Amino acid sequence: MGRGVMVGVTVGVAVAACLVAGVVVGKRVKSRRKWKRVMGVLRELEEGCETTVGRLKQVVDAMAVEMHAGLASEGGSKLKMLLTFVDNLPSGSEKGTYYALDLGGTNFRVLRVLLGGQGSSILAKDVERQPIPPHLMCGTSEDLFDFMASSVKEFVEKEGNDSESSVVKKKELGFTFSFPVRQTSVLSGILIKWTKGFAIEEMVEKEVAQYLQEALIRKGLDMRVAVLAYFSLLIYSEQVNDTVGTLALGHYHDEDTVAAVIIGTGSNACYVERTDAIIKCQGLLTTSGGMVVNMEWGNFWSSHLPRTSYDIDLDADSPNPYDMGFEKMISGMYLGDIVRRVILKMSQESDIFGPDSSRLSVPFILRTPLMAAMHEDDSPELTVVAGILREVLEISDVPLKVRKLVVKICDVVTRRAARLAAAGIVGILKKIGRDGSGGITSGRTRSDVKMRRTVVAIEGGLYTNYTMFREYLHEALTEILGEEIAQHVILKETEDGSGIGAAILAASYSSSNSVDTDTDTDTVQPL
Ligand code: ADP
Ligand code: MG
């Protein structure tokens, strides 16, 4: 081989090496640019979701102000602040067997609780759930209510004669009816309209409890409908919106309970308000001077809420735009879909998630429990994240740093939700003067006020099952209230408040209505 050839080969190799290096460097630069774009999307998300304590306090104030407005006049706020006519909450001293019938959207449940009286808690509970046969949803009122009354009868008879209930003169039944009702007393409510596929026209504008009472009589059941607990419909939720039941159950266990919050598929809250603060219903008199108000807080809105383009798009794509703005930021129905939207945006900005996956464009494909599982994946290689990306979104083989990014997105979305929910709770406390500041209209300062022990009953699948959500919520509550005041505020988890709570409410109304058990009642404390 001549020298010239050698030189030629060497030069050739060098050129090739340079080319390869060039390509590698080019790729790296490109990939760095891609990553930078993705980081930009993340940064924007983080900024958009920012919930500094200052911002949360603005949300607290806005919630309290909207509560005032909703109580001042019908339609005065996005918060409906519905009267429930529940002015008497269970005290824990109720005794005996009580029933509840819970008519939701697709199922109805019959429940029985055995209450042991002072000092003891719920001794036994039975729940039976049945689907509602679709033909009854559009038939006659008689058919529907006879069907339910028969189920109640079967349920009652199955109990046998050995239990304590056989000595109870008349059985009491709480009725949870999850359709829009205009309530005028704890027992009377007029059906405004049917929803969720029901259409029994003859019942519209009629007293709901009356239908049940008559059907029970037709079936020969000696039962009195003692309370009609109205829980309004949440658009997406198939189940009962059960804040009042939760409050009743919470108060049964702990008399310092002043409010209840549900954070499940949807979100709502109720609390005990002074009747004289319910300005839209002048002259409202209750023996206790208080009444439970169902806030319908899912519809709360304030310009202080940190809103991103993902929220705006989610709202626009929903069947109820401009509605339920707060719920769309904090509840289980939506959190997974916000995360999906962020991942979609990142995948459009770059190919870090590999080739386009059509699954990413499917609304609600990433359910919140899956999002929670990714968020809480503590395996070093984030195998849960990898599995869900692969199985649910058909995104395979993404590197660890991308999986970490997904966890981060879940964190940002959940943290915001939990902190906003905490601000909502403090908003209620502020409205009733339990946030340590002496109430919204009072000029008193923190130091003048001795903070009373204050319990908020809380339930719902998101709160119960999603540890990170729960922890962020608690942390924010303390941040907003300050350590000292926060010590007096206790969030207590209840279980199955919707049905059990209605049965216990029936018990509480039964004892408050009877002449000889005055001591058994516990009126809602004026605040
Ligand atoms: P509902 O709101 O329909 O009455 P739940 O209170 O049980 O029912 O809440 C169910 C919701 O809770 C689900 O839609 C889901 O969003 C959320 N959820 C359930 N399990 C989990 C979980 N493991 N992690 C996060 N969210 C969950
Ligand atoms: Mg529920």
C-alpha cells in the first residue's frame, strides 16, 4: 500500500468519524431542544397551578363572600346555598333500629342501622343494593314506589323477630332522593324535574315523600317516612351527593361537627348556618336557630382560582361548560383527565412519548385511580408508571426520566386540587367564625377569640383512597390556618354517610318529634 493511499484512508476515516460525531451531537442538540420544550410545558403548568398561601387565602375569602351572596338572595351567587330544613342533627343518644331508602340514579339501597343510645355507637348496619329496573324509570309512580316498598318490606321481614326492632312501635325511614327537589320542610319536598333517565311526569311538582308513604301503606308496612333528605344531582355523578348524610353521621359520632365535605367523583359541602344569616328566607324559624345549608360548592367560582389552558379546554369539551368550575379542578372525575391533557400537549411538542398514541386523545381514558397509582409509585424504576402508560395509553418504552416527568405532572395537578379543597374548607370555617379570625363580618382579631374545637366530616373516594391528595389537603389546611388554629380543626373521615346518615337523621327526627324523649334530641347549635 502506498503512502498516498494510507493518507487517503486515514482522512476518510477521520471524515466519517466527524460525520458520525456530527450526527450524534446533532441528535443530542435536538433532543436537548425537545426536552427543553417539554420542560417549558411543565413550567407553564406549574406556574398555572400555583397555590401559594397568599393565593389560597384569596380563595378562602372568595368562598366566604360567595356564601354570603348565595344566602342573601336566590341566584345571588354561583353557590346555590340550598336550605335543607335539617335543623336537628343526631347527637349519639339515638336508640333503636332505623331504616333508610336511598334512591340514586341507577341503584337504590335499603339500609338498616341499629343504634345503641348514649355512649355506644352504631351497633349494626345492613345495606342491600339493587339496580332499578329501567322500565320503572319511565312508568307510573305507583309501579316505581310499589317496587321500592316491596323491597323495603322484604328487607324488614328478613330481619326476623329477634332483634331489638320488634319492640319499636313504628319503624322510621329516612328517604334519600337524589333528584332536584324544592324542599319546604324536612319532610316535604316538591320534585322540580326528573334527571338521570327518569321520566314519570305525574310526579313533577308533587310531594315526593307522600308517594313513598302511600306505597308503604299499600304494602301493609307500619312505617313512617321521617325525613326526606334531598341531595341534588351532580351532572357526572351516578351516586347520591351525600353531604347532609355525612354531616349527620359525623355529628352522631362527634357533636363538634359543623360541616361536611365530599370529595369523590364530584365534590360538595354542607354546614350548619344560623337561620338569621339566611337572609333570602326571612322569618325562617327553627327551634335550634340553625339549619344545614347544602352549598353545592362544586359550582363555586372565583377569579383567584389558578386556572390553566387544560382546565379551559376540559370545561369547553364538557357537556356543561361554565358550570361546576370548582369541581372540575378538585374532584376525582377530572384529575386524571387534566393529567392526560398535559401529557398530550407534551407529546405534541416533542416525541418524548414516542410515536403518536391515539389513546392519548380519548377523553377520560386515564381515570383518577390510575393517576393516583402512578403518582404513588415508589418502585425505583417506576414500573407502575411504565405499566399504566403502556396498558392504558399505549405508550411504550419511555425512559425513566420521562416516567419521572409523568409523576411530576400528577403531583402538580393533585397538589393544586387538594390545596384548593383545603381553601374551600377554610372558607366555610371563616363564614361561621371558626377560622380563628372571628368571622367575616366581625372586627375582632385573632387574639380576642378563643378557638373552639371544630370538626369537619369528610368522605369520598378521592379523599379516602388517594394518600397524597389527603396529605396535601391537610398540609394546606395548616398552612392557611396557622399551626395554632389548625390544632383545633379536625377532619374526620366518615363512611357511607349518604345512606347511614339518612337513617340516623330519621332516628334523630323521630326522637325530636316524640313527646317523651326530649333529652334525646340535639338541636343544631346556633353559631
Ligand atoms: P361517588 O363520588 O360516585 O359517590 P366515591 O365517593 O366512592 O363515589 O368516589 C369515587 C371516586 O373516587 C372515583 O370516581 C375516583 O375518581 C376516586 N377514587 C376512587 N379510588 C381512588 C384511588 N385509589 N385513587 C384516587 N382516586 C380514587
Ligand atoms: Mg358518594
